[in-house]
Amino acid sequence: MIRRALLALPLLAAACATQPDQTTPRTVGQVDLARYVGRWYEVARFPASFQDNARLRCEDVTATYTQRPDGRIDVVNSCRNALAGGEERIAEAVAYSAAPGNDRLRVSFFWPFYGDYWVIGLDPGYRWAVVGAPGRDYLWILSRTPVLPPADHAAAVEIARREGFDVSRLQATPQRGG
């Protein structure tokens, strides 16, 4: 009996290591890419080295998505570097759907490296979106307008919290407008 209990310990430990809070975030299930493409304004983000470092502080951040005939999506991210007099910075990428519902994308700013772009929250009218990565190390709140109404912002933050993101890391993205 003791021997059986000892043999079961590794299985018990493995079961404890896979509790619900260790799972990946849930995505929205379905994204209509024809409605999702267009310009989005970043209203909040987790700090990331490619947007926030000793020489770069991105403000007025936008992402423009354009559907291509081959089904992929062209991505153009732009920002103004507040540490360099507002100098514009642009990064271009290509994305493709990595799931049948188009809610999990893979994005490459330079081949062969790809990053995850998971839509974990989406307003029914496609007015705002919450995008993160499965490791919960990246998070963005996007809006079709430079300013997201407080109730919508609160709803977006709550989705991120529900999916296990540390929302205390969120920082507002200054936006001067379209």
C-alpha cells in the first residue's frame, strides 16, 4: 500500500501542476477578419522592450491590418518615439491564422521568427479588442478610436484579468488622435 502511494506521488504532483490557472488564456472563438482589418489604436499595453526601452517610448501607437488575396494579413505598426522628439517608427509584418476561428494568429516581423497574437476579447461591434500571448507576457488593448470609453476600457481590462493576465502591469498609451 505504501509502495502504491509512493508510485502515485509523481502523478499527483503532475496533476497539481496543471491546475486551471496554469492553462493558456481562452480566445474569443471566432474573428471575422473582414471586420477586424483596418486601423486600431493602442490604448494600453504591457511594457515590452520593442516599445519601451532606454531609447524608445512609443506613443500614438496604431496597428493597421490589411487582408491579402492569399489569406494572410499585412501588418503595419507605427508609433511616435517620445524620447526622440516624436520621430515616427514603423514596423511591418505578415500574419496568418493559426486556428480555424481566426482568433489565434501568428505574426512575423522578420522571417523565420513568429509571435503569437491571440484575440482574447472582442467587442461584438469590433470597436475594441484585447490581444495577448499564451504565456501572458504580452497584452494590448486596442480600439477603433484613440480614446476608449471608460466602460469599454473596464470591460477589456476585466477580460484580461479573467484570463489570468496581471493587469497591474497595464500602462496607458498616450494618444493625440487620428
